[in-house]
Amino acid sequence: MKNLNQADLVVEIQRLKKEKNAVILGHFYQRSEIQDIADFIGDSLQLSQKAAKTNADIIVFAGVHFMAETVKILSPNKKVIIPDPEAGCSLADSCKAEDLEKFIKKHPGHTVISYVNTTAKVKALTDICCTSSNAVQIVNSLPKDEKIIFAPDRNLGNYIKSIVGRENMVIWDGACHVHEEFSVEKLFELKREYPNAKVLAHPECKKVILLLADFIGSTSALLNFSKKDDADTYIVVTESGILHQMQKDNPSKTFIPAPPMDSTCGCNDCIYMKMITLEKIYQSLLTEQPEVILDEELRKKAEKSIIRMLEISERLGL
Ligand code: 13P
Ligand code: SF4
């Protein structure tokens, strides 16, 4: 294998993409250099919408496994490549299909809404998927008296429950390790250091963090807010990859990452998101491996919940 430097890798990736009619889709939590070469970057909802529409033959997914799997569910005839199949998700891991199945049996008559941060097996048990961009609207699209199981993120679930004001929501007790680990003490220290800064937080954060936030939203909502708002400094309480786009879109503003208690870098990285590197993208494009493969019966079952989410989102113009 040739030893390529970063500039060579970028050239080779562009060449291979053209030659193979491939696209790179990437999440906002990816490394900066990957965000810069991706054909499309977005939040989980935007990425699934994009995946449903692309004409490319090969989709290289720069993100974590459940996201690439979602792409494959929506595009069964395309080759979907994940540059590192070990790029998992602690939130998806916190909800095993076997356990959810038992939970559903314990709560008969409930409609199951699951965050897309779940495996295909969990999606197959789900009535409607949601992301942090559309969770409120998805819940509100159901009649007020319809009983709901919301899985797997307890922080997002409780936050949504507080907004929609319905008591008939049972929430699965799962969480994302990245968003759970933000330190309230460190956030207070940053607020004291930057008294004029606004706090932007992702709804996967704990309630105590959300109570300190000036704005709460999905990664794309946080990004949009930072563009439209007139403050000049922001403390950002979500995975640090998003700061790259925020800084790019707002060169004159200052963005400060909020850290967990024991952070050495002063920020909070998702180890899984950061497993994807330029080198791995290059290798995966070259070899067209590792490919996401799904059992067709499972894919069909899982697809229904994502299609329902996309239909509701489209109807509501999200
Ligand atoms: P969104 O992209 O929906 O903001 O979700 C963030 C996330 O945790 C993905 O891992
Ligand atoms: Fe999963 Fe959390 Fe990483 Fe998102 S940030 S991929 S929810 S572990």
C-alpha cells in the first residue's frame, strides 16, 4: 500500500469518487478534514433524507454504524460502505432489540417511537422513527390520547415530554455517553469566564445542562441558530465536531466547546465518530469494503418506521 499524505489522500479520494460514481455523506460530528471532503454533511435527519434521494452507485458513509445501516435500509440497491464497521454508538447499544421487545409486551397498546440512533432490529420493532430535529413534530402528529413508548434516549425523551405536555409517554432508560458526560461544574466555570456567551445544547444532554442552555436543538438547529443569532460568543454543549461548521459559517464569532469533567483536550469527542479517518475513507473507496449488508426481511420491516418518519417530515416541511 502506498503511503499517502493528507493532500494525496484528498486527491485520491476525489479521483475514486468520480471513477466509481460514489458520494461521501458525513455527519457534523466527523473530523474537520472529513467534513471538508464530504459531498454532503448534515444531521441524522438530513442524512437519511439525502440518502433516500441520491443517484450515486456507491455511498460511503462517514459516521457511525446505525447511520450507514439507515442508508442501506433506504437504498437497498446501492452499495453502502462504512469505512470502519466498529464505529458503533453507546446510545444504540443501550437498547437491545430483545429487551425492547419485552418492554413493548409490558406496555400493550403503545405506539413505539424510536430515535434513529438504533439498530435495524430495533427499527423493525418501531412504528415511527424520529431524530432530534423532528421528535416534537413526530410525537405531536399522533392523537393526544395515543400512548407512546419513546426509545432509547431518556434525556431527549424527557425533554420532548416536557415540550409536548403529554403524560402518556413511557421512556426507555438509555443514553449517549458523550452527552451524559458534560460537566455542570465546567459549564458554570465557562459561563463565569465568558459572561456574554450563549449556551447551545443538544437535547441528548442531561436536564441540568438543558436548564442552563439558551438554545436547545439538533446539530443542524444549533448550527442555524448560531448563524441567525446576534451574539458573538457561544459555549457549545454537544460533540465537538459541530464546531468546525459553526466556525466556518461564522468566522467572526467565537465558539467554545464544553468539556466533560476529566477532559484532556477541553472538548468532548465521540470515540466512535472519530474512528473514521481520511485514510479509512480512501481504503474503503478503493476496495469497496466494508459493505453494509442487511437481511432483506429485516430491512423491509425496519424500512416502514423510517419511511413513516420521512413522510411526516416532508408533510410538515422539515
Ligand atoms: P442529530 O444529528 O440528530 O443532531 O443527532 C446527533 C447525534 O447524537 C448523532 O450521533
Ligand atoms: Fe452515539 Fe452519542 Fe456518538 Fe451520537 S455522539 S454516535 S449518540 S455515542
